[in-house]
Amino acid sequence: MAGENRVIAVTGASRGIGAAIALELAGRGFTVGCLTRKGGGPEHERCIPIACDVTDVTSVRQALATLAERAGNIAGLVNNAGIHLDGKSHELATGVYDEVMDTNARGVFVVCREIYPYLARDGGTIVNIGSFFDKLGVKRNLAYCASKAAVGAITRCLAVEWAPQKIRVLDVAPGYIETELNAEAMQKGPLRAFLEARVPTGGPGSVQDVARLVAMLFSEDIPYLTGETIYLDGGQGIAH
């Protein structure tokens, strides 16, 4: 199997996109460390649930050490943990902005930095989960858009700096993805009508779409592919 004897850490793996990624990787033979705030995760014999708060450096270090101790050398990372808080920009509290940036951008940097010693031994792959909002101007989403643009920048910088260590760093940037949290809005009403009209492929994507793309990046050995942001949005971001 593609992932045999390879260990991947996935943050934010308790539900939604993160859980789908963890299960897809596990199904392909990877051992998956599911790093979540409450230490939960999807049920699979290859999934190892570990408590981890990506905004807490000590928590991240302990979680990675625990994963390495329980499963062996870590070969990759999926930075999926994130939050989405919106609001009118002229009323946006600094604390709200900081909270979004701390989780979505600072958290990505911290986990990348802390996993570096593990990956530097034999090389590895990091996939950061961004958003196609990184290139759009979206009302009420200043903090979220800024945080995801930062994910792209972090990805590019680390890809260039860590290439000599054979560490690839990529940014997967989904568009509108239907999850258990937003399924009702995605399936009917104004948002559904908007997506059907605006997305060339006809509507939102699925968590499986994201999971299969991420798993492919780990399953296929493509050393020359690094530093890129790969948009998965049904063509919405480029449609005129």
C-alpha cells in the first residue's frame, strides 16, 4: 500500500475536512496521528488520537513527541486546524482578528516549525490547508482571508528554505466544501442557488474531494512539486 510504514500527523482531524483526510490516508495504508483539541478523531485502526492545541507551542511539541513514540518516524503533516469568524471590518474586535490569525496562520507556522526535526531526517511532505479566499476580497471576512493568504506565504517560504532537506511544502486551497456543519445551507436556499450559478462545476465540493487530493500528494512521489497553492474550487475563483 502507498502509505505502508509512513506516519502522517493531521491537525483538526475530529470532523469535517480533517476527519475525511485522516480516514482517506488511513485507508491508503498510512498511520495517522489525529491531533485535535479534545484528543478525539475518526475511528480507524490506523488512526491515533492525540490531544493537541495548535495555538500552544508546548502542546504541539508534546503531541508530536507522543506520535513519534507510539508510531515511529513521522513522514508528513497536514495542517488542517482552523477557525472562521466573520464580521463587519469596521467593527471587528482586535481579539477576534488575533484569534483567527493565531489558529489559522500562527498555528500553521508553529506546527511546521516543530515537525521540522522529524522530517529533516529523511525528507517528507507538508500539506497546509488554505482557502481560495486567499486571493479574493470577501465582505466580513478580513481576518479569515488574511489568515489564509498567510498560509500561502508560509508555504512558499518553507518550500524554498527546506528544499535541501527534501521537505516538500504545499498549500491546498478549497472553495466551498459541504460538511456536516454547513450541509443544510449548502443543500438549499440562497447559498445553494448562488453556488449553482457561480461555480462552473455546478455547486459545492465534498470533503472527499479534498481528502483524495491531499492523499494523492502523499501517495505519489513528485519531488519537483513544492511551494504551490493548488486551488480546489470547481473553477469558481477563475470564472468570469
